[in-house]
Amino acid sequence: MDAIKIQIPSLSENIRIIESFIDNAREQYQFTDDIYGNIMIAVTESVNNAIVHGNQSNKSKNVHLSLTLEENLVKFTIEDEGPGFDYNNLPDPTAPENLEKLGGRGIFLMKNLCDEVSFEDEGKRVELRFYLT
């Protein structure tokens, strides 16, 4: 089992570091184009949520990202240092009253792009799983 970990201060411009991390993982593990695209969108969205919502863009707080590769599975774990959130009571972004809102689609996207999504530690830790076969 391979594992790679990084942490970044909670600044939106650090998403570029996450994109490079994912690009490097793609090269190392030869992700298909479809899986790579899903990983890029879901992981950067999750890290952005951790920066903005979890850590409230407080640059003294970090976002921790790890990638774990098992036989036919790649798992990304994103953890922030914020208070957490109630991930069971989120507004439905597909409801008519929410369609024109600028935000609120991140977790919806993650759930549709990943094979499995789980929230732990009161929402401070998110696991995104992608099957490689």
C-alpha cells in the first residue's frame, strides 16, 4: 500500500499545489483520463471547502491531504482544522430554489464523481474513494 501526504495553509491560491499533487499522482499511478478528471474536480472541491468553510480561510490553519493506493482503489483523505459541519442536513442543489445560487454544489459533485464518499470526525475529515478497475 502506497501513501503520500501533504499539508497546505488555508489559502485559496494553494489549490494549485493540490492540482500539481494530483498531476504527480496521475503520472506515478497511471490513472485513466476519466478517473483523473473525476479526482481532479472532487479533490480540489473538497480541499477548497476545507479552506473556505472548514478553516474559514485562516492561513494559520492547515488542510491535510493524503492519497492511499490499495490494490484497485485510490483513496484521498482531506482534513481541516475547523469545527466541522452537519453533512447530513445540506440543501439540495438541484431543488428549484437553489438552482441559481452560486455555491452549494461541492458535496453534490463529490458524491457524483467518486465511487464512495464518507465524512468523519464531525465533517472535518472527508474520504473520497475511486475504484481503478
